[in-house]
Amino acid sequence: MTVFVYVNTSKQVGDAGHIKVFANQDAAETWFEENAPEGVAFECEVLE
């Protein structure tokens, strides 16, 4: 399983909104369209 991760570099580590995790690419793209059109997320494997 993978997730998509976005890191807001304008926030401090630990701040609300510093990291966002999306269950799939569609969820990430929808959020970016509305909130951060210039942003990107990277795919990351979920470790069990």
C-alpha cells in the first residue's frame, strides 16, 4: 500500500498543516487544486 505525502516547507516541524498524507493520487490532486496549485506530493510505501 502507498500514500501520497505533502510537506509544507513554509511551516515549522510540528505545526498543524506541516505534513499532509493522502490515501490516493485523486485525493491529493483534488486538495492541491483547491489549496496549493503549485504543490506536489510524493508517493511513499506504508510499512507494516
